[in-house]
Amino acid sequence: MLAYDIAISELLKLGHELAQTPSHKFDLANMRVLLEALGHPERRFASVLIAGTNGKGSTAAMLDSILQAANFHSGLYTSPHLIRVNERIRVDGELISDAEFAEIHSRVEQAVQKLLAQEKLPWHPSFFEMLTAMAFEYFASVGVQIAVLEVGMGGRLDATNVVEPSVSVITDIALDHQNFLGNTIREIAGEKAGIIRPHGVVVTLPQHPEANDIIGNTILERDARGVSAVPYVPPVSPGAEAVWAEGGAYPLTVLGEEIRVESPLPGRHQLRNTALAIAAAVELKQFGFAITPQQISIGIRQTHWPGRFQILRSSGGDPEIVLDVAHNPAGAWALRSALSQHYEGRPLIMIFGAMRDKAIAEMAEVLFPLAEKVILTHADSPRAATPEQIEQAALHSSAETIREASVESAWQRARTLASKDAVVVITGSIYIVGEALRILQGRK
């Protein structure tokens, strides 16, 4: 077995990042012990830490692309992955190679085993803690100047929160992961606000009143400086929305210069994520990362972030496809808005699968009425809901549903059902979209 395959096998033995045993409480103490044993790699580069419920991955990808356009040696750490775990760790836009992944895993695992033997760790770090430590070690070993880090879940006790970020960013907050973060927007916002540092800088946008209240009070309590990204959100009129939905551009004044903003990530919700990325890039100037307005424009235009309203045009007799990782009601509403803007009047066939712990009924009520038929399917994950469970949860959606046992069979069924001008929408979970992308990679 190759070293890379061994590394992946060892990581998978640790279980899913959310499937922690009751004794494995969320705690940053063990993460700090591990990083100390590694020589504190997280201190050898600057960082931007991004938390939120929706949009944090898109915001991270855009900011990293801006840094690359400004010729900074940058790292990007995101989660989860679509197809391969290597996607989570990138330098200058390139995924960590299999050989580097295996080497870094070996280095971190050796440190873990030594700490366990010395009883300095009570248990083996989790899947996510290992990958986070590996990302820090890799970024430090290749000498990145700055890393953009997406929080995995929450913020306060997330493994990424051991860094001292130059800038913290909080994207839109909604209900998700309630089993871990709390049952209200206020509780969840409290966890996200945990990334705000005393006397630090935090970039955000006005959102849900309860989230605003928690973020604002945390900024005051910690004597931090709150930066609003509102100046970078263009005025939205019905006409402007239509232009943006079709991938259009808009003028924006940044650092006193007018630039053209054109993102490959369509949808009105991406206006907010783009604004957050721009505001964070502007704030980095005071930390020695001088970025020009034109580099911001280029970086946004060159952003590549698959699975976020990703459109695959019709080819070889197959229908046009939209892939979107919407996995909670807020994400479902954003997808519904984008679909309405892009495909009003065209028939939709939807392939939908979700994790059992998600708000399936609410997502179904938002999305299913848009489709002529909804094909319910099951991702290859122990957390995935079965088609029967989804059907039961979606009883009130009044949509015509079909059950298929796998994403592959769901795709084949969609191909047969889709009329000439139909669009197949694949959504509900990053796992569903990832499996679909693997299937579609061979499509001409």
C-alpha cells in the first residue's frame, strides 16, 4: 500500500469529524499541546480566520485568490472536501500532493504517538484536528506568508481557533449543527464570535438581529475593531440583480479607485461574500499585505470554487446541470433565488440527498416546489438520510418524488426524465455534490 493510502486509511479510522465519542469533548487544550510538540507551526505565518454558517468557503476562496493575484505566497485551508481530502490544503492554489500529504501526516502522527506515550494527550486527536495540524505544519514547511483558514464548525472551540489571526471574518449566520452549537441564532452566533480577538480586527456585515447583537457586544467586550463590509456591497436594484445572476459585472470603489467586480460565483448571496473578501483584503494592508484595487478585481475574477451554483452546460445529449452544496434552509433559500434568476420558466429535475441531522423538511419546502420531479437519493456516508427518510420528512412539500439508492442511479434516472430544455439540479449536501462530480468527471 502506498504511503498516501496508508495516511488516508489512518485518518479515516478516526471517524467522521462530527462523529466524536462522548468522552472526546471539544477543547482547544489538546490541539495546543500537539502544536507545541510540532514547534508551533501556526505561529510561522500570518492568518485570516473565517467563521459563519453559509458563505465562509466562498469568502475564503475569493480572499485567497486575491492574495495570489497580489503575488503573496498563500495557503488555503477549507472543509469539507468534494472529491479528495487533499482539496482541504492548498498553497498558491495548488492542492497538496499525495507525497506531501503522506509526509506531513507521518510527521504529525509521530508527534501524536509520542505525546500519547508520555500521557500528555488523553486520546488521539480527531480527524479534523489532525488535518488542521497537518495544514499548519505544511504551510509552515513551505514558507507561506499568509494562510486563509475556514473554521470547520462553530468557532470558539474549533481546532482552527488556536491561531492569532491578523483579521477575523464572520459571514452569514443561520441555524445549523444545532446538536453542537445551540438551538438559537443567539447561541450559534456566540460560538462564531469566539474567533474575535481582544483588540483584534473583525470584518462582518449586518444580518439577523440576534447575530448582530452578539457580534456587536463581543466586539465591545473585547475592545476589538469592527469593520463593516457594507461599502463593498453594490446597491441592488431588480435590474442589477438580473445582471449579477447572469455572471455580470459591476463597478465598485475600493481604496479610492473604481474597479470592475466580476465573480464566477453567481447568485445574489455571493455579493455579500465578495464584499467580505474585499473588506478583509483591504484590512490586510495594515499587516504588511499591500493589495491594490486592480489585484482585488483580478483575484475575484480568477476565483475557482466548485460546487457553489456550478453550471455544467449541456453536452453529448446530457442536460444542463447545476451543482450546489446547499445543506441548510438558508443555503436552500440562496439556491432557490439563484435558480429563479437563472432558469425562470425552464423545467427543473432535482436530485436531492441530505444528512440525517439536517433540517430536511424545511429544505424540501423551499426547494422541491421548483422542480417537476425530485429524485431522492443517498450519499455514501454513515450520516446520510435514506431516500425513504427524506420522503417521510418532505411529506408536506407536495412534490412528485422518486427514490434511487445511489447518486449514480439518480443521475441516470434524471437523464431519462429530462426534456430537451430541462435543467438537472443536484443539491442537499456536499457529499451528494462530491459524488456527482466524480460521476460527471468523465462526461464529455
